[in-house]
Amino acid sequence: MEQSQRWENLHTSPCNLCPRECGADRDAGGTGYCRSDSRIYVARAALHYWEEPCISGKGGSGTVFFSGCNLRCVYCQNQEIAAGGVGKSVTVERLAEIFLELQEKGAENINLVTPDHYVTAVAKAVLQAKERGLCLPVVYNGSGYEKPEAIRSLAGIVDVFLTDFKYMDAALAEKFSYAPDYPQRAKEALTEMVDITQYTLPTAPCFDENGMLRRGVIVRHLLLPGHKKNAKDVIRYVYETYGDSVILSIMNQYTPVSDIAERTECKELYRKVTRREYEAVIDYAIGLGVKNAFMQEGDTAKESFVPAFDGEGV
């Protein structure tokens, strides 16, 4: 596919890059539902060691955190940047340079965190960087709330999809992320992600000699307190649909944010996930036959997986 054809139906003005299709005139300085205009905002670009082992490796993942988000998750751990208030504006050319600088630092891959509302600009930056010597796998680290045509446009650009699958329950998706269509959107996007990574042999997931994922899909699910059924429904759907061709990452690291207690409608989120809840979900996955999965051990909610968004590397 020619580059000019990849994004002919994707626009920032009126914006239709994500399922919100909010129609914002971002090119004229307006901000979309994601709280972003047409400029690319990056909060941090540095080596990151807290992803799944096959992503972080020994060298660290070359992680680029983008500002803004098209969801409104009440429990968001990255609220500082999701709200769009933190970050530095960069050009496509500068973003390509950032990718190359991370490669020089020994990054295992280029990890694009929440890039969906900049998808065309970020893809162009990746192509520019590849023309200038970028040879690392590119990881698309998104929320799962994506348009299938946007994901489809990333064929040949993205090697690994590290995607959330937050909800199979539309009511929960509306209550916690203001996106009642999330389950259907996540299903559609995941279909495209799997198709993109399965188009060559050997089929995904494909690892190198050091156990690093070079092509494939990891589906993350963060267990929320009191919502084992939602977690089980997500795991069952992903496994029954894709089997072990998709890697599951079942996480217990949910940590209540400081203002969650003020939301009386979300009172079940005031606490951490219990060991019994998490073990029940893991046992369920094992009972289904899931073999290709990551799980977290111990009380990870005590650890901080959120770096300082101080503009490092930008």
C-alpha cells in the first residue's frame, strides 16, 4: 500500500481518528475529545523496564509517552498526561529523531504509548526513522479503543501490538471510561491487530533468540476490584477467539487514585484487588487451557509503574 493511501480516510480535521469521531477542527487549533490539537505532544521518551519481560528485556523498552487520551478512565494511573496538560510539542521530524536516539541508547524496541489520537503523524515519523536506519521492532501500546481502519493503516509499520482489553461489559465501560461501545470497538481493533501480525511466516507470536517479542499481539487486562466476571469474560473471549496465537497479560496492579473516593458511583474501586480475586481469575484462565500468558506475582499495587513525566528525552 502506498503511503498516501494509508491515511486518505483518516483526518485530524474534522477529526475521525478514533471511535469518538468528535469532529474537532484540530488543524485550526481546536482540541478533540482526547484534549489534543494537531500538534504531537510527548511527555517522556526513555528506556522503560516495567513492561512484560519480552518487551522490556535487559536493555529496556524505548518508550515514548504521548499526552492526551480518548478515554476518561476514572481510575487512570497516568492522569497527569492523559488529561493533556503535560508534554512538549514535537514535529514529525523530531519524533523520528527521538526514535533513533532511543535506538542508540540500546532500546529493545520503540514503544508508542497511547498514540491513537496522533496515529497518522506517528506512523509517518516511524517511516522517516526507518529510512534513516531504525531497525528495532515498533510496539503500538494502546487502550484498545481504536478504529479498525486506523489499525489497518499500520500494516508494515507496527510489529507488536501491546493492547488493553478493558471491558466485555458495556455498562462498566460507560461507567468507568465513558465509552459504552468499548467492547465492540476493542473486538474490531483486535481482529485487525492479529491479521497484521499473522501475514508472514513464521506466524506470530515470533520471538528472537533472547526471548524478545519481535512480532505479535499481547492483550492486557487489568483486573478491577469486584469485577472478576468482567475479567473472565475478556479472557474467555480472547482465548476462544484467538487461542495461543495471542499472548494474554493478566494484571493485578490496580491502585486507587487519590480522587477516586470522591466518586460515590465508583465505590467498588476504593480498594486494591485481593489475592483471592486475582487467583480466582488466574485459575479460571488455566482452566480454560490458556498457556501463553503473563501473570503478576506478589502485591504489585505497592510498586509504582508510572515514571516521572518530566520531559526526559523530548
